[in-house]
Amino acid sequence: MKRITTLFAFVMVAGLLHSQQYCVPGRFDTSVVFSYAQLHHRFDGVFGIATDWLGQPDTLTYDYFLPRIDIDTFAKVPLIVFIHGGGFWTGDKIVFDYDAIQMAQRGYASASINYRVGWDIGSGPKNCDGNPGQQVEAMYRALQDAHAALRYFVHYADSLHIDTAQIFVAGSSAGAVTSLLLAYMQQDEVDSLIDTMNLHALLGPVDSSSNHFTDRFTLKGIVSLWGGIPDTLLITAADQIPTLMMHGTNDSIVPYIFGSAYYCPNSAQLFGSKSIQQRLESLNENYELDYHPGGGHGVFPKDYRLERISFFLKRILCGECRQIIMEDLNYIQNDSCASQAIFVPGIQHDMTLEIYPNPAHDKLILNLTGPGALIEIFDLSGQLLSTRIKADGINHIELDISDLKPGIYLLSLSNRAGKYTQKILVF
């Protein structure tokens, strides 16, 4: 059994009730709802201008797709932003236009963005004779431009018909690295991890470059296609985000577990998808890892990855937390996330606690081993709404919550081991 002796993190359910409006059949999943002719599209929109690695101005552009507002029943819809790969020295947004169009046909607003690329790769990035400092600078510029794009979309959310509470990012290779950095690496982390390069002073702040917008954004989910992150400890209980990862185990560009980019000893060190999955598992976060044994870089077919992305985003929109692992396109794990709670320390005692489903509708199930307990449900004002006693030896309890109105509540469990408080969402 698991010994509970430390603080557990909250499951962050704020916003889940709002997202339930998108949890409808035949929309925001694999269903193609709109034809291409029923989409609004904008090519080469401009979200910023910044100085590239050669000191020249670079106009930053995006392609945008949206179901036509004259036929769509939703006034605003979730947004997914695609970020292309290319080792931070090449690449273009057009490689993700197919994906963006497909997601718009399924009901989303979708965009594919460009960002500044370029660094001295020597005779080629795999030959390991490039300039590693310039490689890191290129990664930083990409992160700046991704921030700028998200600020732009939030600033113009009304005219672009974007629900800013439901923003997702997806990237491949360098774009996946950028997507992960966008979620987990703020200025203080950059300054502490790469302080010797003084990137802040050299290239400007992470979150106020490339355009003048100051709008803030929050990410609901990340899609990392054969990507990595400099340190998995950047992912903390306070800022963990549902993540879908795809990776070949023999990737020679971005390591599946850990190593340097291109396996060049002087290149950026990255923790790959397997390490990220293990970190998210330890934090009890919503994730999916699809891996291909022996597969290389970008091994997954386009239509397969679109299907998995669609399923992943729909689970988030429906408030469903899963921990999925797929090998060679086959499920080897498909579990619901275990419950997490705040622990108010009492006497240490071996026990396990599982609460599901969360969000819930009519019924809440508790699986609890250990001593008897007092189970209480409060509203957020602290008013006690219901009480239940768990006797010793009873490990499975079903709570009727059909009389609770939709909203967020606190479930409290007290026994001689301590007191546990869990947020639950009723819809």
C-alpha cells in the first residue's frame, strides 16, 4: 500500500465546467463537421516582426482556419496552434496547414505559425560541427515568437472567435520542443538554467518580444510530436498540463529518453517523451504516450496522429483524465487518473485513496483502504451539504450526488491518519 505522508497537489478543475459545453457528440473529435468550403481561412497573417539571427527584420506570419461563423452554432471555439519543426534552422508553417485544416473541419479554430529560424549548423546539424551557443539562441527566439503568437491570438480573440479558456499547442520536433518550453519555461527558468549566456539581456524578454501585445494566455493541453524538454523538473505540480506525446524509440534527432540533440555532445540536452511521461505519471497528470519500438524521427502517419490528437483534445474538453500508453498503435495502458488530494498531516498510517469519476454527475465512488473515516461534502463557502461514515473494513463507497447543482465542491475525509480534502466537479 502507498504511505501518504506528504502534501498532495490539487487537481486543477477550474474551467472544466466551462469546457463541458464542448463535450458534445459529433463535434471536436474525429467527426468531419465542415467542408473546406465551409471554413474561413486567412493565409500569411502577421503577428509580429523581430530581428533574426543575421540581424535582419523577420516578419512573423500565420495561417488561420475557422468554421464559418454564419453556419457554426458556436460563437467561439477552442484554438489549437501548430508549430513546425526543422531543427531551429529551417522549416515553414505550411507543413502543418493540412493538420490545421483538418482540425478546423472538426470544429476548432486552428493556426499554423512561423517563427525565426537559423543558426550556424556548420556542415550539417548531424555532423556536430555547428555553433551550440547559436543553437540555444535559436531555441530562445522560437520561444519568444511562440509567446508573441499566443498573445496575438488572445488579443484578437473576439474577431477570431476564439475561446481563450481553451487553447492548445501542438508541435513536431523543434516545434514540439517550443510547445513544451511555452508551457513550462518562463523567464526565471531560462535565467537560472542558461544564466551563463545571458539570453535575457542579449535577445530581450521571453514574453514581450516580437510584438507589443501584453495579453496573457493559459494552455489547456500540449501535443509533443517527437519533442523534448531541457529538464523534466520544470514540470511541477503547480503547472502541469495534459500532454500527448509521440516518439520513436530509436529517434536519432531528439532522444526518446535522454540525450543531446542529434546525439552531438555539444548540442542541447533534452529529456524525451519517455522521461516526460514518467514525470507526468509521478504528478498524476493526464497524458498519452504513443511510442514505436525501433522507430525513428517522425515515424507516425499523419492521419493516425490527427486521430490521436482529436481523441486527446476531446478528453480534455470533456474533463476526462486518462493515462494512456500505446505501443505500435496498440493500447498497453488505458487508466483513469488516480485521485489527488490535499493532506493535512495527522498520524502516519498506511492507506490508499481513489475517487472517481471526477468530474461526476449522479454518483461519486470512493475506494479507500485503512481505518474508518468521516466523509463530508462542502460547498466553496464552507457550508456542509452531506455526511457519511465509513466503518472499518468497508473499502468501497458510492455517494449519491444527484441533488448537487453543477459546480465545484470540496470532499473532506477525516480519520486518525489525518484529513484529506479533494475538489470535485459536478456537472
